[in-house]
Amino acid sequence: MRSLLAEILSMTLQGLGELASGYLWSLSSPILSRHPSILIALPGLAEDRGAIYGSLAAKYSSMLYTGEATSPRDLLENKVTAVAVLLGLLGGLYVVLLTSFLGNPLDVLAYFLVSRGFTLTLVIPFNAYASFLAFVKGLNVDLVVVSTSTVLADITSSISILLTFTPFALIGIALMLVTTYKYSKNVGREDLLRYKELMVSSIIASTLSTIAGFVLVANEAQNNPTLLFITPLTMALNGSASMNFSSWLGTALLTGEVDSKELFRSKRVYEIMLRVTFTTLTALTLVLLPAITLANMDLRGLKWALLSTLTLRLVMPYLSMVVARIGFEKGLDPDLITIPLLSSLNDIVTAQALTTMAKLI
């Protein structure tokens, strides 16, 4: 029981952070209506950002535990930080290129430069200092820092939508250029190739998540502030649900707790599936119901989010089982391939479910 409450609390806290992003998205509705290409790019950029900076925080954790780094300065000056910055730049430019086939690339490029400038300035130092502090206090760095830094990056990037077409954009672009040069001036081709699996994973995830952005724009989500308000929260919580289930599934297959041939008939698998569904629906209701009421928004938004989540929790676990089984049998790394792939597929299904519910209800 205590474990279940801890899971609900963790997801609720994550939801509160993503709620801030949703509020900023809804405020940005007029901007996104004039520049829909930015909305197309938002999920892809978020997926790339999460993959790179989440992996960086996880790497910081390993460096602290092994003694490779003993201070935040050691972490920031390590070449892995420079590689992460450069990989993030390449991944973001890839999303800009991808979006150019669907909309105006200059809008997306301007937004990317501004948002990444502010994000780099805040998130990289935060990762280093928060990882060190969590390590010193005996906390789990992976659980505490990765999710917090992801939410911080999402909020910073959402604020950047409001700043992209203002004079403040010049500050973001300047920060982007200075920070990128500072961290990556000594990175060589061989350094990047050491992380080629992460690059491939990030490209696959970004491509699929950009499709989710296209689904939102194709269904005119940019003109619906209530839909924009609930989208980051619903995507994030369902993404966490899919990742939590997939992570458990991968571990269960590796340890033999679940037989890959009995995956679809395992009672334990369905117990975890129901637990994740209950946790997600509870956290979503706890966060969204008072928020929509206080913000005086259309209560249908809560129905869209809950029904979409219920649909996702009926569909995504089976997709997770298929992907996890194939990945396990082929020996793929679940952290680098399976989980990012499912997270991105979750974005597409969430976008389609939310826009469909908004049309039907």
C-alpha cells in the first residue's frame, strides 16, 4: 500500500510540473495558431531533449557513485557534458529539418534556438548540482534528478514559445551560441561515435514524436486552449506509465520472473498493468480536476484526458508487450531502444486520442 501511494505521489508531482507547461501552451494558443509549425515540433524536441538530458543525469549518477567525479564542477567539465550539449544540438536541428517538410522551418528554427539557449543555461548546471546534492544526501539520483530536470526543461521550453517573437529572443539565441561553443569546442567525431546508440535512439524517438505534433496540428489543436492545456500533462503521465510498465517488463524478462512465451497469459503482467492504470488515472484526476476548475476552463477537458488515458492504458500495455518480447529475443538494450520507442509511440497515440475525444465530446 505504501509503495502504491509513493507511486501516485511521484506521478502527481510530475503532473503538477507538466500542468505549468500546459498552462503556458494554452496562453500561447494565438502564437501557435499563427505559427503551427512550432506545435508540430514541440513533441519531437521534447523527446530529443528528454533522451539526451535524461541520459546525462543518469551518467552523472554513475560518475558520482564510481568516484569519477567528486563535485559539480567535475561533472560540468567532463567531456560527457560537452557531448550531451552537441548531441542535443544535432537532434534539435534534425527535428527542425523534419518539420520543414510539414511547415515553416524558419519558425521552428527560431523557436529551437531560443528555447535551447534558455534550457541549456538552466538545465545543464541544474543536472550537475542537483545530482551532486542528491548523491551527498543519499537520495536516488536517477529517480529524483531525471524527472525533475525533464519537467524544468519542459517549463523553460514552454515559456520560450511566448518569447520567440519578442526582443527577448535575442537573449536566448545568444545564450545558445555561447553555451554551445563553451561546452562543445573540444568535442571530436570519435567522442560522438561513442554514443551512436543514443543518437540512433534519439533520432527514432524524435521522428515518431514529431508525427504526434503533426496529428495535433492536423486536428487544429492550436486553436483549442483547453486541449493545449491538458496535452503536455496527459502525454507526460501516459509516457511515464508506459515507461514504468516497459521498464518493469524488461527487468521481469531478464530475471525470469516472466517467461517471454507466456507474456500474454501471465497473471503478474496483468496485475502490474492494472496497478499502472490506477496510478495514472488517480494522479491525472488529482492534478487536473482542481486545475481546470481554478483556471475556469471547459470541464470537458477533464473528460478528454481521462477517456484518452483509459484508452491508452488499454492499448499501450499490449504494444509494450509486443515490443518488449521482440527486443528481449533480439537482445536489444531496453533503456536505449525499447523504452524510447514506446515513449514516442505513446505520444502519437495520446495526440490522436485527445484530438478524437475533443471532436466526439
